Amino acid sequence: MSKVFIHIHSGPELVNKVSLGLLVATTSVKENHDVTVFFAGDGVVNMTCLKTGEFVGKGTGDVKEHLDVLRENNTPIFVSKLSAEARGYDESILDGYNAKLARPHDLLALSLDADVVLCY
């Protein structure tokens, strides 16, 4: 089992990148890897996806469905506090997920601790 760290900094305007990153995350979870996801920059907006069909990649799936898999598997999710605040979001963006707000030093520490780092 590998530690897989997935950093998503793209927002819904790059939905194919986002959904691909989340597809890799959910696939890694299903293969029993130790997965952590970190949303930063425009990527924090993806945490606001509340319904199926809202953000859908071409051939890479539905962002909401991927987020549901991460929620159901209690996958750790970190959301950049600075990015969230700059976009008008507060801690309520974390509701329903095994998630917490994080700082740049957390991003660095999680990256250094992982076996694999993938960025989308």
C-alpha cells in the first residue's frame, strides 16, 4: 500500500483536470492505498459541488460522485485556508467530509510524507 497525495489546484473551469485527479484519488482508495487529497487555489471551489451533473469531465467522471466516494471512505481532505478565505468560503465548505482547513506548511509536509505526489 502506497501513500498517494493528490493536489488539486484547478477549478471547475478545468473540469477535466479536476475530475481526472478525483478519479485517480477514488481509484487509489478502491485499491486500498493511503490517499490524501489537498485542494488549493481555484481547486477549493470544487468542494462546493453539491449535485451530480454540476461538474462533469469528459471521460473522467462526475466531480460530485468522486467526492461522494472520498466522503464514504473517510478519505482525508485538506483545503487551503488562504485559498478558501480569498474566495469567500469558510469552514462550512468542509461539512460532511473528513476535511480540515490547512496552511502552506501542511501542503509541504503532506507532499514530503507521500510516496507519490500527483498534481491536477
